[in-house]
Amino acid sequence: MREHDAIHLRGLQFYAYHGVRSEEKILGQKFIIDVDLFRDLRQPGFSDQVADTINYAEVYQRIKTIVTDERFHLLERLAEEIATQVMKGFPCEAIRVEVHKPEAPIPGIFGDASVEIWREKSK
């Protein structure tokens, strides 16, 4: 990825039911999503028109639908679905998705568990 321009969506919080354990599927928990959308932002920088960029309100809604309406066992699968749908639906060249599970069922003291993936459109 040669372009360094990015749109960042940080700390998107949703209550959902992803996980391997039955308690996670029944009780649910909080998930936090961070997304970076990479594309050349020169045109919207000059035009000041939302039509020339990625509407991050629409990206938020797409992510919200995926996280709250779907159910997956693994964070990896959730991250992959977010990346796939956002790349298909929005004009970005690459994406970074990080899914945080701050209340993961891990016996011990920890800040959170997360998965990060990077995907790029093939040229």
C-alpha cells in the first residue's frame, strides 16, 4: 500500500454474542472495534464533498450490523467479515480491522484480548 491517507474509526462499542463458550452466546459481552480505511484522500481534500470520500457514518452502520446481527465463534472470523464487507461496499484500497474483547473468558488479570487483520484489494 503506497498511500498513507487513512480514515480512522476508533473505539466502536457494541454488545454482541460472539464466542466459543455457551455463556458467551447466551449472556453476550462488549466488543470494541477499531478500523482504518486506506485510500487517496486528495480529491475530497480539495473538493470538500462527501461524495468524493468514504462516508464513515455509513461504514459505522455496516460494522454495527455485522457485529450485532451476526454470531461467530472467533474474533478472527468477525474481523474477516468486517474487512470483507467494508472492502466490497466502500471505495478503500486497504483496511485494518482490530476487534477487542475486553471481557474474554480468560482466567487472569488482563486489559483485553484482540485480533488485528490487514487486507488489501488485489490490483
